Amino acid sequence: MSAPALFDTHAHLHVPEFADDLPAVLARARAAGVQRLVTIGTDVGTTTAAIALAAELDGVWATAGIHPHDAAEADEIAFVEIERLAHDPHVVAIGEIGLDFFRNLSPRDAQERTFRRLLDLARRLGKPAVMHCRDAHAETLAILEDEGVREIGGIMHCFSGDVAIARRCLDLGLAISLAGPVTYPSARALPAVARFVPADRLVLETDCPFLPPQGHRGRRNEPAYLALTAARVAELRGEPLDTLGPRTSDNARRLFRVD
Ligand SMILES: [Zn+2]
Ligand SMILES: [Zn+2]
């Protein structure tokens, strides 16, 4: 039996952790059914690297964004450069952007300013947005509402809220992306979220090299492990992986407008 088609909607493939063995990582991903990936930019340097990788590999696309951790560093030149890069045909979304009030590596006002500015870029380019949100759900949802994210569309990546927050994201027209933490014994509200999200609004991701699923914790995560997260989500929803895999993949293809 062949592995069901999967789409890793959020990977950081172009980072040093994968520099030594990327071909082997990609071969394992394909063997596990991961036929498509989006590799995510977090600043000008990583966005440039993500686009170069996407240009080189079939089934790999890129995003252009400034992570909330990098918001304080982003000067006017960086915004101009991200906008230029975002026009590249391999760029399927703007992100990751958002708010991270857990680590607060950038001041909150810089995070908010960057988030709003890049949502505006997404709207102008007609590309969806990929949202990072940690310990900042109220503030993130308020900005998304205020910036009219319904017309932009996008994904709440590595969703970490509860069912009530998921409902508000869905009301804003967003998709919910589940990552490795849904497999953890301490998954808190995530199993309920996995059951709650409508079939046509759910996507999956690894966020590799971070957040490996249960069984691989403490080590580097990689796209092949998306199969473990997909299997757990299918189990939680009480549906076959053969159905869930291709459907979440179709959702991602529709969102990012790729074949
Ligand atoms: Zn993130
Ligand atoms: Zn990420």
C-alpha cells in the first residue's frame, strides 16, 4: 500500500540543521507520502534562501515574511526587500507573521507594526498569510479582524489555542494547521480542536526542524514525521488516514493555489 498524499504546509528546510543531508531528508519525506512542502521565510535572509530552494525543487514552494522574533530588526530596507521577494512566483504566501508574547524577542509594538504591514502586503499581492501566534490570541485576532483578513485568507500555523479560539479563526475565514504538539500526552485542548475543525479547513505541518511529534522529541524534526501527526489527527477524528491525508493536502493546495 502506498502512503497517502500529504502536504507539509510549514517547514524550515533551508536552515543550517538540514544543510548536510537535505536530499536524504526529502527522500524520506517522499517515502512517507509528503509530496508537497512550503518552506517558510522568517526574515530577508531566510526568505531569500527559501525562494532559492523552491526554485530548485519540485513540489516545494516558499513564503516571504518577517517573524515576530525578527520584527525589531526589520528596518525600512528589509520591508522593501521582503516586498520585492514576495513577488517571486515561487512565493505562495506572506509569512510567517504574527505575534509572540511568550518569548517577546521583539518589543510588542514592533511586532504589531510588522504584522499589520505585512498583512497589508498580503492583501495588495493577493496572497494568503501564514500566522504565528504564541500567547497572544486576543491581540492577534483583533489585528486580523481590524486588517480585514477575511479578504486575505490564510493559515493559523501550529495552532495552540482551544476550540473557542479555533471557532473565531474559522469565523475569520482562516484555516487551522496542526503540528507535532497534537501528538503529545500534554496536548491540552488540541485533540478537541482536531475533532472540531471542519474537514475543508484543516491542514497539517511539521514546523521542522522544531516541534517533533511524540517519539522523536528532543531531536530534529523533519517532513517525513508529518505522517505521525497525520495519523494521530486521523485517529482523533475517527476517520481513515487515506481520507484525511489527501483532503488536508487538497485544502493546502487550494489555499496556496498550487498543483
Ligand atoms: Zn511559527
Ligand atoms: Zn515556523
